[in-house]
Amino acid sequence: MVTLKFGVFLYKPEPVEGVDYNFYRIKPESGTVGEPNPKMYTNIACFGDNALAAKRPEWISVSKDGPAFRTNKRYNLRWDVLCMTNPEVREYNLNLIEKCAKETPGISISSQHFADHGFCVCPRCVEQWRQSGLNWTEWRATTVTEFLKEVRQRVGSKPLFVNLLPDPVLGKERFGYDYDALAEYADYFVIPMFSKAYPTPWYWEMLARAFKSKLKKPVFVNFYVRGPGETWETVAPTKQILTVATRAARTGIDGIIFLAEKADWIREFQKVAVQSKDVLAELEGYGGDEVLRLVHSWESLF
Ligand SMILES: [Zn+2]
């Protein structure tokens, strides 16, 4: 029987109990950089970097519909995205990855790809594409894979988790994902499934099943508990998160991660989950019992 792994994805370097993996977002897309915690895996957002984009706006990725700033309404950009062929940005991220790989149990990377379809048509990218002799889609995919290869070299033998934005159909055209090529360098894939509400688990379950069928390394999904700037009123109730996790668990995925700003919010989520006896009883029989066993294991924490 497959045993699911569980983790948390936190913006503060304090781990929680009751999960297999604690990830610390040492450099989220805001671009702020913390200190590595040897007890936590390290997550690094590479080319999504608001702080660096503010400091060096000329490094932004560009398209014919404008640059990859959050203010560009032609795209759904959650953060500012720098050009991924910029040698200074690459080296900056690779050095941080190497340092964290030495000091912490493993690495997770996000935003290690193109901003979206249409990016990047800066003079450097166009020149590199021309010299490659490849078509545009293949050049972009090769560029993303080559960056992951460099990341792999810096990470060495430590576990490497690679986050992929949740579009299983057009991931190559939009972000440059060649799933099979990436699987040569990744140990695990993580699919962020962030939402402030999960009233319809059907869609998330479908996405989990789709990615599990396509990806040739273990697949984790990541659900949103309470991110920075939220209150318990602005995020999904625990019942919805337990339900969507249980439904995703039955698709054959290998792990589930929960995002929160800090350990306190995860502990509160764990406590409410343990107390949700009626919800847990209702979720029996769905085929996602490992989530229910996880919640039962949290009883000893309180
Ligand atoms: Zn570029």
C-alpha cells in the first residue's frame, strides 16, 4: 500500500510537529531572504522576485503585451518575474540554492521557469533562441530544463522538490515545462493548488490525477491553509481543506503539503482538524484514509 507523506510550507523558520517535511520559504516571491534553518527543507522562488525587480527593473521579463510586472493585466502574474536567461539572476539564485543545500536537509524550488506564454522576448532571449536552431517552444523548454540541470548540480545528492504551476495541458507552451526532461533532475514534483476556498473538490482532484498520470517522479500537491496577510475569515474552513485533501489522496499522489504563514496557523489548523469529528466521520469511505490517519495522529499533539 502506498503511504502518503505530509508536509508544511511556511514563511517563518519555525517547524511544526506531526508532519514528514517542514519547508521554510527562505526566499518567497516577495524577494526577501531569510537565514537557513538546518531543521527545515528550504524553498527558493527563483525568477519571481519583487524585491530584485524593484531594484533592477531593467531585468524584468518582457512580452509583446508588456513586461512581467504584477501590474500587467494581460497576464495573471502574482509577482514580478525576471528574465530567466539573465546570468546575474541565475547565479544569484544558484548560489543561494547551493548554500541552503549544504546547510539544510533538502531544496524546493519555485518560479524556475518562464513567466507565461509570450515571455521572454528580450534581445538576449531572442538571440539565444536564434542561435539554438530550435523552434520557440522547444528553445523555451530546453532553457527551463537546463536551468534545472544547473540547480541539480548545486543541490548535489540532497532531495530536490520542483514546483510546477497547475496547468497539466499547456505547461510546456506557457511555462516551458518538458515534464519527462524535468523528471531526470527532480526527485519530487509539487503542484501548488492554492485557493482561499475549496467548495468544489472535483476540480482539484482532477488536477491531482492528471499530474500523477503525467509525471515520472513522485507528486505532491500543496493546499492553502492561511498565507501571509490572511485571517481565518478570508481562507477556506478546515472542513473544506480536509475534504479536498481526502479527495486528492485517493488519486494516487504521493504527498500533501499545507501552506501557512507560520507554525502557529498550522497548529491551529491541526487542532481544529482533530476536533472536527463529524467531518472525519463523513470522509470515511472516500478512499483517502491516509489523511484521516494523519489527523488522528495529531491528537497526541494537544
Ligand atoms: Zn529574456
